[in-house]
Amino acid sequence: MRAVREDFEAELVEFTGADNHAHLNVNLPPKVAVSRLANSLKACPHTGSARSSPT
């Protein structure tokens, strides 16, 4: 997740969640679409989302 955050020049303000979901409070530069960041985080193998998402 750190690499994704650095790639998007994002600042992680707060992170909470449970086994099956997460809540992130993130500051993004205006040039970054929230959907692009979300898709990149979902694809990150360390988040577990890629393994548990239905296909």
C-alpha cells in the first residue's frame, strides 16, 4: 500500500477497518481520480482484496 500511496502522491490520514473491508481517509492531489487510487489499492496483493473479490 505504501508504494501505491507514493505513486499517487497521497497522504494517508486515517486507516480503520475489519477483516472484510477498510476505511481510508486520504488526501489526494487534485490531478488524481479517486477511482484510480481505489482500483490500484484493490489490485495490491498485500490488501487481500484481489484474492477475495468475486469475479
